[in-house]
Amino acid sequence: MESYQSIKISALAEEDRPREKLLLKGKASLTDAELIAILIGSGTKSMSAVDLSRHILSSAGNNLADLARLSVMDLQKFKGIGEAKAISIVSALELGRRRKAMDAPKRPKITGSQDVYDLMRAELLDEQVECFYVILLNRANFVIRKEIVSKGGKSGTVADPKVIFKLGLEHGASAMILVHNHPSGNRKPSRADEILTKRMVDLGRDLELPVIDHLIFTDVSYFSFADEAMI
């Protein structure tokens, strides 16, 4: 096995220590070896945790997929890696594998009001009470998430602007689309719908989180404030 010059983590500049570096610069700033060093916590008398992690990675061709194929017993062959540390590495890589397997399909992109209507059919088709949703979009108009804001009776529901904009800001949205249904089947906006839409558009402009449409959903058709040049 190769020999490595040892530098203990405690002797490094604070911004170069894996844990401190993660806190100061964020997780993306860490190398694969530094992330593994956090998992194992310590190295040996002659090798720091980072150096030991580099050594383990090197043996796997610096390929995380190949490293993930190593068993607990395989990892224990490295000096300084006992059963507990080996289990930590195997567990972390297994979590990564499961996360990848559960990645959501490609997010839908909103190019117009019909896309919004199609996106909301699963939630609102045949719904007998009025529901209010917000669709959060990124800069490229891909859907970040759709969130129900309120659910009311047949005559209406209450949409709190504070709740809506809090959702948008928390999830880093670049734009929002409002959607609510009319169980009566009448797609024409009420005066209250018009007032709320104007208020939300004005607030969005002030917060630099624009409301780019408000869709009124019915089972057979829809009304788009944007299409009707009311936004």
C-alpha cells in the first residue's frame, strides 16, 4: 500500500477541516475524501482521516460506484478501519444508492395555461369543494412543487397571501401560479377572485416573486387570468 504524509485534521487551518469546512462553505465544497473522513471521524497515528479516506478511494479507482461495491469485510482490510467505521461507509453509500433510486421523474415544465390545467387534473377533477393551490416554479418554469393552501366549502375558500408567499420564499421559487377550482362548473372569476389576484400580483412584484397566472379550474374547462390579459 502507498504511504502518505500525515497531517492531522486538528493541525489544518479551520476552513480546511472537513466538518468546519462543511459548516463554513457548504457540503458541495467538500471532496469525496473529506466527506468520507467525516464518516470515519479519525485516522491512524500515521495517517489523518482525510488521508486514509483518500487511500481508500484510490484503491477503488476514485470511483464511488466501485467503492460502494466493497463490503464491510473489504473495508476492514484498511488499517484504521474497524467494523464501526466500515459500517458507516457502507451505510452512507447505500443511502446514496436508495436516494438515486427514488429520484423523481423529470419535473414538468409550464409553457402555458393548458400545462397548468393538465398538471392539476389529478388533484381537482371531480372535487366537490373549493380548493386553492399554489404551483412553485424555478427560473426555467419547471415545477418545484404544487401545494394546497386551503380547502373550503362549495361557496369558496380562503387564500392567505402570507401563507402563499411564505411557501414560495421557503422553497426558493422564482415564480408562482395560483390555481383554484369552481365546483359549480362556472369558470368565470368572481369579483373576489379578481381582487385577490390583483393583490397577489402586486405583492409578488414587491417581493420579486411574480405571480404569472391564476387559473380557475372546472372539470371541463378553465379560465386563465394570464390568457385574458388580466395579469
